[in-house]
Amino acid sequence: MEGRCSDGTNYKVGSYRVASEITKDDSHSLYVLKNELLVGVVDLKDEVKSGSKETILFLKSMGIHPVLLSGDTKKRCEEIASLIGIDEVHSEQLPEQKLRLIEALAAKGHVAMVGDGINDAPALAKASVGISIGNATQVAIHSSQIVLLNAKDLLQLQTAWLISRHTLKTIRQNLFWAFFYNVVAIPVAAAGFLSPMIGALAMAFSDVIVIGNSIRLRSKKLS
């Protein structure tokens, strides 16, 4: 992040990348530069959300490959990845680098991304499914298709995945029943072996099946 005051003073705030030519100390989270001189550092520590490790194990069991993509330092990213069980880590990533990585992964298959910052917004929008946290920045929320309302518990990501899977399964079932009645009833009616009244009842019955099957989602056990 960079800004210029009315008196011409230029300020920069960012990761070690912005101060790499000024200092060899890369142990801090943020560096503050005034007219290209280092004037301050900021140390931040991210809190690992409850249920993160369990969620990663769950995703792996479902055949999903988790990747840690962050603008934090390599050391901090590797610490977090080791703690929650992620093997592939991409650290010190700028917004455009995150976007390029998501594009590369999307070229190989469907990609879901979880993020909450301004820098995550382009990648969230590019992913097959963008997922943000309830207390995320507004631009991240608007760039996502799913918002996890509990900002401190990542177990809800499991719930979101299971709901999505069951919803897709229900959609496929509904399409089958809708086409089944039409494929069977239309040729029979066209051949004159089915009265219009019976044909109308068959169509109505297919609607009842589809609606009833969809309502089952409200009480279906997620597993």
C-alpha cells in the first residue's frame, strides 16, 4: 500500500518485499517506509480459526487438494501449513500472483478459494467458487458466491460443502424425473394412446415429485 501526503512525503506499507533493499531483517509482518527510508515495523500474528485442522483433514478425505495461498512471509506460512496439515504453500503472494495461480489451477479443474481480504478479491472472483468469511472486507464478500457467517469456526466449510453436494445430487434427480415423465408421456400421447387428461396429470405428478424431492433437503442428514 502506498500513499502521498500533500507536502510530497511518500509512505509505503507492506510485507518484507517493499523493504528488501533497505534491511535484511525479514522477521516482521509489515514494514513502514517514509520516502524510501524504513521508519517502523509491525508484527502481527494470525489466529488459526477453530476447526481448521479438522476441515483440512475432511477435504483431503473427499479427494480435495488444499493449498495455502498467502501474502505472509514464507516462515509464517510454513508454520501455519504444518499446524493444520497443508502440504502445498505459496507465500509472499501479491494480488496479481494469487490471481495467476488461481487461473493456473482453474485450467486443470474446478477451484474453490476461501479468503477475506481486499487482496483476495480478484482471486475469489476468478475461482470456480469464491468463499468469504462473515467478517471479511466488503469487496471480498461481494466477490464470493458463499459467505460463512461464523467468522471464528471453519467447520462450517464442511457443512457448506456437504450442502452443495446434496443440492447438486437433488438437482440431478429432479432433472431425471422431469425428463422421464416427458420422454414417456409425450410419445404415448402423440400416438393417441394417452388422453390429454392423463397427460396433464402425469405432468402435474412430475412437478409434485420434483418439489417433494427438493423439500427433503430441509431435513436430510448431511454425510
